[in-house]
Amino acid sequence: MSGVELAPAEIQVLQDLTILVFAPLLSGAIAKIESRLQGRRGPRVLQPYYDIAKLFRKETLVPEDSSFVFLAAPVVAFVCYLTVPLLIPVLTSFPLPLGYMGDILGGGFVLALAGFSVALAAAETGGPYAQLGSSRAMTFGALIEPSILFVTFTVALVTGTDLPYFEAAAVRSSLSQAVRPAHLLAAFAFFLVVLADTGRIPVETHVSTLEFGMIDEARTLEHSGPALALLKWGSTMKQMVLYVILINVFIAPWGLAGSRQLGPVLLAIPAFLAKALGVGTIFAVIDNAFSKLRLFKITEFMAAAFLLAALAVLVLYLGGG
């Protein structure tokens, strides 16, 4: 089997399938770990699959005054989450053909489009909690974007390009590259961005129905049936995509397939899932070790991520990075 060579298009499809199939599994495993840390039995690891399947069998209800955007937004977001894995190193250390079509900034734009479409659908429902979540998501998203820009600048200065494959190759090239101050600052800044974007401490109450701490969950309150299933599924995919960028670009871009042979490509899947579960465990520990911030304090958290990303560019530009 290891002698079978896959075409680049087949590997890209396999990357998408990896995100599509295993994203709920990763989310369920992290939820199980978090429950154990809280002394609870918690849901089954496969519970996200059961929830998604149940929602697909239910009826879709549409708010009276909403337009086609309400039903189109979940589909647009889902397609966006399937597009980003074509641009980033999910399974291979070498760029695939579509990997040259977009850089880290382009992937960020695609993820931003997904978030905007969901927020727009929530805003037009007329539901107060959905509109509240939409407003919060757009406000805090605007605070995250400058950090992503400076992280992109750091990658571009280090590698001469902002393609994620080349940043990962630079980290793998030597230990000195992996521990250089500019890279560590950019990696930690992106770590904080992922912490915020996945609804972890100190930003959001992601498993509660308390509206005062809801951001991402509030945007989906008016959705039901298959539309809600796509949003739930897409949320797990977004988390896994962010983990891919954090792990396979900045922190640990090892265990990726170096050839197009079937064996190494398939082995890259459990290798990544193990790394992702390790990062998810760290997030779960952080989530249970600190209290939630008040909403007006979230700007300070975002400012910390921005300053770290800006400092990475400054350190690198001054020649000490």
C-alpha cells in the first residue's frame, strides 16, 4: 500500500475529508477531557456526530422577516471551512497545486467571510440574543484581525513569502529557526488568536446558555434543523482548521508526509490528530483554570495578542529575531 502514489488532487481531497470527518471527533474528545477536568462524566466522544445527525433529521424553521440570507449563510460558511484546508499543510510538507492560490492572509479572509455570513444571518433574524451575539462577534473579530495581519507580516519577513507551507519548512529546517524570538512571539500571538476564535477562556462561555457570556453560540440561536447542523459541523471544522495552522505552520510542523505515497499520507492523519488533541488538552486546562473575563476586559486580551504580533515584526525588522 505504501508504494501506491496519489495524485495531488487526490491528496487535496483527502485533506478536505480529514477536516470534514474528524473535526467532530476532535471536538468531542476535547469536550470529554474538559468534563473530566471538571469532575464530570461528560458526553460521549462521538456525541457531536449524533447531534449533527439528529439535526439533519429535524425540520428547518425560518424567522418570519428573514430573507434568503438566513438559509444561505450556513452553506456559505460550510463551504468556506472546506476551502481553507486546500491552502494549508494538513497532511503534506510539500505544497499542493491549490496551496499556491492563497496565503495565510487569504485563508484569514475566507474564514472572515464565513464569520460575516453567519453574523449577517443572525442580525437579520430580529432575535435579540442572536443580534447581540452577531454584534459581539463582529466587534471582537475586528480586534483580532490586526494581530493576524502582523503574524502574516512576520511569516513574510522570515520566509520571503506568506505561504504557510514555506513557514512550516523554515521551522523544520533547524532548531535555531524554531526558537528564534520573532517566530516564538508570532506563534504565541496566534495561540492567543486561536484561544479567542475557538471560544475558550478568557473570552466566551462556549458551553453555557447564559446569554451574558455567549458570542458564537448566540449567533445560531434562531437556526434549526439542517441549517443548524451545518453551523455546528462548521464550528468544529473551524476549530480544526485553526489547529492545523497553529500546529503544522508554527508550533510542530512534523509528522507530515514528505512524498505522495499512500502510506505516509495516511500516517499523517493520526499524527496530526494526536498533536491536535494535545493542543486541545492545553486549551481545556486553560479553560478550567481561569475565570471568564468581563466583556470590556476582552479588549485588553486582544491588545496583548496584537502587541506580541507587532513585537515579532519589530524584533525581526531590527535584526534580532
